[in-house]
Amino acid sequence: MDDNWKSETASAEAPSRQIGAENRLRRMISSPNALFAFEAVVRCESFRAGAAELNVTQPSISYQIKKLEETLGVELFIRRGGRKVLSPSGLILAKALDFGFRAIENALAEIKRSTNKRVVTLCLSAAQASEIWLPRLSSLRLRYPDIDLNLRIVDHEVDPDEESADISMRLGYGDWPSLNNWYLFPEVVFPICSPSYLKKNGKITSLEDLASRALLHLAEVHPRGIGWRDWFERLGLKRYNTRERLRFSDYQPLVEAAIMGEGIALGWENFSSIHLKKGTLVRAMDLEVKTDKAFYIVASRSQPAQAQHVESVRNWMLSEFAAPSDKS
């Protein structure tokens, strides 16, 4: 039937008004492509960059905008100081398109999520996935057997908007204006090694003694993270000599090297807890640094409200690391 597309709650007159508005819009613009061209130029702040993004030539995108200007009867760009800038009319259209395109993008994202009703996308670093989430996965699946997880592993600080993630993790101060965030646990860092390393090389008696041992280093410490030099300085050891015998570009092989007895690594509380419980790793000495940063679960503010199954996974994770007093 012709009326199958109508919303059950829509009035009988609503479709005709919508169709009338659509026809007026078509008469007011030269082509929908002209709006895409204009939006790309404004966002990229360049005709050339806008054309490159749309994979068309610069003359082509200039022609689209010229036709749009002719249809509207106004200039959308004016020359100022040798470069083109938005005219007052262009600024009005740019704001309207930004609002409209964002609304469409959010609607499409919501539709996509509704077609995968019980899938939660987690965007994590390899360390977060292997040390935090995977050891707890069986417990999560027992609690929510009808929820599927999609784990996306990245090697950079996650932007939920760019990665289309439902849930991500970040280290920092919780000062991300574009993100909703939920406190997970503090950053606590201490030296870890295998029991066999201490048995072979002897107990560590001081910070100076620790600095002289085989320390395992991360080649690229997270921008917000802490390395050996910072760790020693926070405990008052400003000068020390150490040889970077082994360097790793990722946290997992560094931990594996520590388990194999190759040296001493810095471990993060909750990241190292599984290995400490198993006894494959021990604290090399009873000193730790608690920074003023923490790990957070984050989600984009620009996304629509999170679905119930996403909230379930997020709240389950928060409960896993809640203080004993918070659980009671």
C-alpha cells in the first residue's frame, strides 16, 4: 500500500506538508550535490581541500557552488584580503547545514545500532583489551549472554566519534569536553618481575639498587603515561644510571619479557592483577606511585543516548572496579 511508510503516530496531514516542504527545497537549490560541495568547502576551509575530499576537481566544485549562488540569488563567498571567506548569507547556510548534517549522521548511527540491537562496540588499546577486558569476559558473558561484543584494537588514544565506539577507555583527568566519562580506577604504578628473576638476581634493597637492575622500557610512553625516569623522580631519585637493555613498542611483549625473567617492568594496578594472582609476576619491591590521573570509560557526547545493552555493559564494568564500600 502507498501509505505503508507513514509513522503510526503521524497525522493524516503531516505527509503532505513534508512533501510540500521537500518540493520547495528542490526549487530553492540547483542540486543536492551543491549542498554537499558547499559543506565540504566550508568544513575544509578550502575549495581545493573540499574538492579532494569529494574526489572531484576544483573547477567542478566551484561550478556547483556558483550554480547554487545563482539559484539563491546571493553570494555565498566574498573576497577579503586576497582569499575567499563566507558572506553573511553563506554563514547562515553553513550553520544550517552543519546542524542538519549532524542530525542526519546521528539518525543514521542510531538506525545502524538498532539493526545490531545487542552488539556493543568496544574500542581499546591492546593492553586494555588483553589485561582488563579479556580476563573478565567470561563473567560478563555469564551476566549478559544475549549481548555480543565487537572489540576493536587501536594503537592510539581513542576518539569514540572517529572509531564509532560505544565504549572506550582513556587515561587522564576526565577533562574531555566532547566526551561523557565515568571514573574507573586510579593510575597506580609499581615495578613487577618474575619470581625467578628475584631468585636468580637477589632481593632489591633500595631505589638505587632497582635503578641498577635490568629495567624493561616502553619505547613510546603514552602521552599521559609514566615511564621509569618519571617514576624514580616522583619517589625522590633524581639521578641514576641505567642501561635500556630492552625496549618495547607495546605493553604486552614487555609484560611477557618480565614473566620470562628478562628484567623488571613497570606495572599498572588492575592491568597486572591477573598475573599477580597467578604468581607469574610479583612486585619487585613495596614501592608505588599513585598519580593524579585515572582511567575512565568514555563515550561521545554527540551520540544519541546509549542503548540499554550498552549501559548494561558499561555499568557492569564500573561495578567490577567499584570500591568495596560502593558495592555494598
